[in-house]
Amino acid sequence: MNTDRPGGFLDNRKASACIHCGLCLASCPTYLETGNENLSPRGRIYLMRAMDKGAVPVTEASASAIDTCLGCRACEAACPSGVRYGELLEETREHINRSVPRGWMETLLTKVFIEGILPHPERMEIALTPARWIKAAAMDRFLPAGLREPLAFVDPHRPAQESLPPFSQTARDPSRGTVALVVGCVMDVMFRETHRSTIRLLQRAGFDVVVPEAQGCCGALFAHGGNMAEARRCAAHNLGSFNAPDLKAVVINAAGCGSTLKEYGQLLSNDPRWAPSAMAFSAKARDLSEMIEPECIDWLPPRFGRVTYQDACHLAHAQRITEAPRRLVRHVARGGYVEMSESDVCCGSAGSYNLTQPEMAGRLRRRKIGHILESRADIVVTSNPGCLLQMKAGLESAKNRATQVMHIADFLAAHLPA
Amino acid sequence: MKLGMHRATQDESALLADLRLILGSPQILSDPLELLVYECDAYTLEKKIPSIVVLPNSPFEVAEIVRCCNKHQAPFIPRGAGTNLSGAILPIENAVVISLTRMNQVQQVDLENRRALVEAGCVNIWITNAVRSAGLLYAPDPSSQTACTIGGNVATNSGGPHTLKYGVTTNHVLGLEMVLPDGEIVWLGTTLEGGEETGGLDLRGAVIGSEGMFGIVTRVVVNLSQIPQSWRTLLGVFASVDDASQAVSDIIASGIVPAALEMMDQLITQAVEAAYHFGFPLDAGALLIVELDGLEEGLEQQAMEVERLCKANRATEVRRARTDKERADLWKCRKRAFGAIGRLSPNFLTQDGVVPRSKLPEIMRFIQHTSAEFGLRIPNVFHAGDGNIHPLILYDESNPDEVKRAVQAGNRILERCLELGGSVSGEHGIGVEKADFMEKQFSQPDLDAMRSLRRMFDPLHRCNPHKMFPNGKRCMDFAPRRQISV
Ligand SMILES: Cc1cc2nc3c(=O)[nH]c(=O)nc-3n(C[C@H](O)[C@H](O)[C@H](O)COP(=O)(O)OP(=O)(O)OC[C@H]3O[C@@H](n4cnc5c(N)ncnc54)[C@H](O)[C@@H]3O)c2cc1C
Ligand code: SF4
Ligand code: SF4
């Protein structure tokens, strides 16, 4: 943080790296939708700098361009000048949170739902209960659309929550080493099957898999909203839980959490107690797709027809991983693989964005569904739970029942020999 | 400085009220907060906040906006992605900015005749993306092609590295739809269904390169080219810019027409390497990228000849891109080179002068000399094959003295280009930045002729006023605000 200017909240060196060239514009989903440069990376950085200098007051109105940012970081991948947009965004959001009082509805959403429930698997279970009742009683059609859609993905019958084995051994001898699985918070409740798929895949690839019990939320939900103190607390907690020196890798199957894990080093860089172990932890963090070479497994023949891949923003842009998952999906789907256009553009899910910015989230979802239908794919594979739910809900409301959305782990595991 | 100083005048309020009858509210920006980012383009030396920004959805809306501006006697300025480097969209006189960014579709592709009808706000690379699977591409490839719009390309007659062989925008635009400054919608040149040639005066050609002064382009029919069957991409490593420049002359003299012939000096190579880790040699005085393309037959022979000519000019090494990916990476480095200097300096001023190819060594020596004289670093990356230089003068906006020196150094280099028989702009346009140079490059009768052509299109000087021609009001006359966010 910069303290030599009044009101200064941006790291000046990072902020001035933007040379205003505009090359990032066409990568930004909100700009693609609106054509409005205020809703582009260049516009947002311009505004951040003006706020930072005190030239523009920080108010609800001036913050709205920042609020509508997805944090998808497509601009970062497009920027030739190496602007670290994600960090500028977090610094700005933190400042806005300090300066602007928000309405009660927004506070409720952020403090109770996004920060209070989502990161806590046990609370989420409870929170989902009424939703399940409503669904089971088929009462959801009486709800307003805004509430009905998120319910679309709630399974009315509480899935059998058999817990994950703390240790799974590979059949390969010798093993390629032990890796730890990060189960996340939202993921753990709603996608436990996906975790099982992940474990099976890692075993096939030759790794022993441990699931450390004491782990908690990775902190991504807090960091993206600008609550850096809480994000740091989560990070520090996890450093303790994954502190086994002989771990070969810390594996995650949710892109949004993955990028945060890889940034623990940066997040805790100013805390001498944690900085070294945070660096070491981040160096070990891997997305699932980085762990599996397609050739090392004898896959079953393709089970689905046309398959396409939707980049998860935090994998493609924040971690710059676009080829590894494609190689896997292409390898398994063989000739059935097709690219869809704008596969690298955000679907509008963006963590809690579809809760805080439903209008823009809806527009981006419709845009995405248009491209999915245009590709005529039977299966859309992706690497993040949020994206998956967003596309599912989108297909649902487009009355499309033919197209399925699958997490890459489940898609790949469906092709593992028994 | 606090925002909100500019309060809408009565005239502006009346104009705004009329615009609201034409457009929906997300299509009109008038809050000072939202106008801020529209105060400049990629040329950040001069700034001025517009009075209103409008985002039309169709040619009809554009025409209505223009008529409305006329009714209220307000000047208006077409704007694309704002990647332009000469301040050609500076909203002098509280102009209304008409942003074409919502009109951005590839509307129709005619594979048989290899043409496409695209809207003005369509991003350059999207055209190629839409037709690549049919083995086609849109040839002009400005380094900003992932962001800049076809309307902006038309207005500045953009080129790119592959211009050497394939020509500039005007060689690939068959026709265009435009809203004239009085609000009439006209079509100039070929339509999507029309024949290759149209009779009469080539007004299409007059509009291309007119920097938004002749009207607002709304749709364009572009010509599509075949993706070359084969390619060879070579990287020549030289000890000095002099040697590399001589190699350029020799390659052209040998009768070979490379698709691209680009040079990077040591300073820019170091910056690019730091940014993208391509594996460029850091101790080289100059690098030459030579691309040959076309039918496979004979290509290898040409490549060997280029290699020989480089070595004859003391190239220490000539590398080749072996795979599509290596070639793509190399071009990515070249095309993103401008951006890499953001890592060296907060601001840069790029010049766009042209010299006869034989004068390249001389102008490059002059630039080095200027760099030392003004105490500013000046890396170079440019279209050597066209003699089109791009010295990037590095400065820091927060240091007023450096700003002054940067402007002086830039002017000095452009004057030298003229003395060497060249021109002040190859592709970035004149805008406000180089307007004063027009008198140095052109005679009075030439300038008068240009002005009267402009009057034919826009008798009242409402469309992008005070650009290109000298003695126009500079924004200095309007007490410009310094960049509000540094
Ligand atoms: C990093 C970088 C690299 C670049 N490399 C190149 C290069 O290699 N070659 C090159 O030629 N240029 C280059 N440029 C300059 C710039 O990208 C081009 O001039 C481009 O054509 C501008 O397009 P735009 O959509 O951004 O237009 P803008 O910057 O928005 O506008 C440019 C001009 O076009 C006019 N205009 C825009 N749209 C319309 C319309 N619909 N109708 C009428 N007039 C209109 C404007 O009034 C203005 O005068 C580069 C710029 C950057 C930042
Ligand atoms: S963020 Fe990067 S790409 Fe965008 S305007 Fe700034 S420097 Fe250019
Ligand atoms: S993070 Fe995404 S939405 Fe935000 S400015 Fe960058 S590209 Fe746009």
C-alpha cells in the first residue's frame, strides 16, 4: 500500500504500469457487452488512479464501475505492459469497502451469504436445507425468477454425504509421490462426487492422495470482495493444515480457489511470520489439469458426442492455463472435440458476481449460452464449479435439455476403466 | 482537482434532452465521472473531457445523432477503440463523442467472392477469426489489431508489419457506408453485392485516411485474402543498427518481397525479453525479423538468399522459427513490443516518421544522438522494410521538464525525417499531435487543396474539428486540463 499520498491506496508502481494503450479492451466481457469504456479495464484503471489521487471522490456512484468488474482478469492476460490488474482491483475494493457505506441488502448479501455462509461447509449445509424443502415440495415455481434460478441446481434430495477418504493409495508401484487435495468450501458441499473423480484420476496418474482434515476456505471469496484481512487469515490457517514437507503438490480442482492458492505468496508477502511458508505453498499449488498427462492413462473410448471446453477465467487468465485442460479433453473426446467461439470470455459467474450483479451476470450468461448452442456441443466441459452452475442454469432457462455441463474431473473420470 | 467543474450549459442540456429522444439511457454518458476516460486515447499528452458520449446501435441512430448535433450546432467526433496515437479523437470544443463500439458485428461473409460486410466498431482481428476456418484472413494487421476497430483503421488508413507485401487498409476496403456530417447516409465504393470496380471519382479512397473528418463510417465491405500456403520466418542478429539497415536495403534490392521486414534495437529487445522471455540475444545491437510467405515452391531458396544477405552484412547469427507456435510467439513479441516499454517508463511518446530506406542508418544515428542530447531513453521497433520508424520516447508525465524535452525530441526527429526526404507519419495519422508539421511537409497549395476537399464533405467543420490542419485551434487555446489521473 502506498502511504506517501493522502488517500493513496494503490501501489504506485503497479498503477502507473498502465500506459493507456487500450489493447485490453476487447478482452473485457463487460466492455464487449456495453461498448462503454468506463466498464473496460482501461477505464477502471483510470478511475482507480483518479480515486487514488483524490481527484474523484469515492462514492457509491464512482464505485459502481469497479463493482461491475468480474475480476475475471482477461485484461491481465491481454495486457502487453504486464499490469497486475487483479491486485489493483483488490486494493481498490478494500479501499471502497472502508469508505463507502453500502445499503442493507448488499451488506446482508456480502456479510451473511457470501462471507458468512459460502466459505463454511457446515453452515452451507444448513442454508441449503430450506432450499431443498422448497424444491422437494415443487414449490419453487411460486418464487420470483431471481430466486428460482439459483435453486435450479439444488438437489432436492440431500445427497449421500459420505465423507472423502483421508488417504487414497495409488495402484501404481512405485507411487509418484503424495499429493494433497484442497476440497474448498462450496465445492465440498455441492461437488463431493467431483472430488471423488479427482481422487480417482490422481490415483490413476500414479499419486497417493491425502485430504487434510483441518483445511478451510482458501480465502478467494474474501479477497475478490476486497476483504484482505480475512483472506490473509484463511491463507494462514491453510498453511498450517498443509504443512507436510514431503507433499509433492497441493492439488485443486476449482480454478477460482486455485489462483488464490497460487497467490498466497503475494497475499502474505508483508507478513514475516508467514511469507516464507506462503511462498513455498504457492509453489506447490497445482490445478488438476497440470497433474495428468493424457497419454499416461488408458482411457475408455469416447462416451459422448460433440464436446467443447469453456475456459474458467481463473485458470485461463489468472493462471494462464489454457492448453493443459484442452489437451486432456481433446485426447479423451478424440474427433468429437470442437472449439466454441469466445471460450475464453467469462460466463458471468465470477465467484459471487451473479449474486451481487445479477443484471450483467445474466447478460453474459445469455451471451455464453448463445455460443454454446452455436457450437452444437453435447457436452461443455469446464474447470470451475461456479462456471458449471452458471452454464447449467443458463441452459435450463434457455429450455435446453440436450446439452450437459460437466466438471473436467467428472468428464475425465467417466472415461476411466473400472 | 475535483471533478464536477464542468456543469452542463443550457445548450448542452437542450442537446441532451434531444439525444434522450433518440437513444436509451445506457447509450448516453453525460456524468463527468463517466466522461473522464474519454478525455484522451493512447496519446496521453493532451486531454480534454467531452461534453457527452453517445453509443449508437445502428447507422440510423448515428444519422439521427448527427442531425441532432447539427440542430444544436455541436461538434461531434467519431471514436473507435481509442488506440490511436496522435490525439485524433481529442474532444476540443466540448464535442460530442460518437463511439461506434456497440456496432461491432461481422454481419455477412461472402466466401465465394471473398468479402465480408462488417460494422465499423468490429475489432480488426475478429474478421480474421470469423473466416480463418475457410482459409481466409483480413490482411492489414496493425500491432493493435486485437483491440482497434475497422472504423478507426479506415480513418487512419492503418498498416502493420505485413503491409510491406500486402498493402494498407485502402488496398483491402472495397466500399463503405457513411453518415455524412449533415446526417445523410451514403454508400461509397462497392457494396457487398456490387462489382469489383465502381465508376466515377474514388470517394471511398478519399475517406480512407481522413481521420474522422469526412463523416462517420458505419459499415465496411472488406476484401479477404487467402492464408499463405507456406512461410519462413527468420531472425537476423546484428551487432549494429547500421549493419541491419544495410541488410534491409540489400534484401529489397535483390528483388525479394518479404511479407514483413521489422527491426528492433537493443533497448527494445531487452524490454521485450524481460516481458515475454522469448530468448532474444540481449547483447545484439539490432534484430531483424524477416518473413517470407506464399507457395512452398521457391520459398526455401528465398530464405537461403535472405540468410546469405544477412551474413554478408555481418549478422552474427540467423535463426529460424521452426514451428507455427515459435512463429506465433515471435510475432506476439513484436506486436506487443510497444506495451513492453510500460515496464521501463510510465509514459511514452511514439513517433511515426518515414524516411527513404537508404536513409535508415542515418536517421537511426540521429535518434541516438537526440536521445543523448535530451537525456531521454529512446528504444526503437519499426517497419524497416517501409522505412517507417517508431522511436519510443520515454518520459514521466509527473515531471514537467521531461514532458517538454520529450515533445522537443520528437519534433526534432520528425524535422530530420522531412530533411531526409521523408514524411511525418507512416500510419498513426496526424491528429492534433503533428498538425503543425503539415506546413513543413506540404506546400500551401497542397494544403489548400486538402482543406477544400474537407469542406466538400463538411462545410461547417463540425466533424472532428481542429485536427490534421495547422492553425486549427489546439486544445491549449481551451485551457486543457492536465490528465486528471496520473
Ligand atoms: C500498441 C499500439 C500499436 C499500434 N500499432 C499500429 C500499427 O502497427 N499500425 C497502425 O497503423 N496503427 C497502429 N496503432 C495506432 C492505432 O491502433 C490505429 O490508428 C487504429 O486504426 C485506431 O483504431 P481505433 O479503433 O482505436 O480508432 P480510434 O483511436 O478510436 O480513432 C482513430 C481515428 O479514427 C477516427 N474514427 C474512429 N472510428 C471511426 C468511424 N467509425 N468513422 C470515422 N472515423 C472514425 C477517429 O475520429 C480518429 O480520428 C497502434 C496503437 C497502439 C496503442
Ligand atoms: S491495462 Fe494494459 S493493455 Fe490495458 S490500457 Fe493499460 S497498459 Fe494497455
Ligand atoms: S477483470 Fe475482467 S471484467 Fe474486470 S476489467 Fe478485467 S477483463 Fe474486465
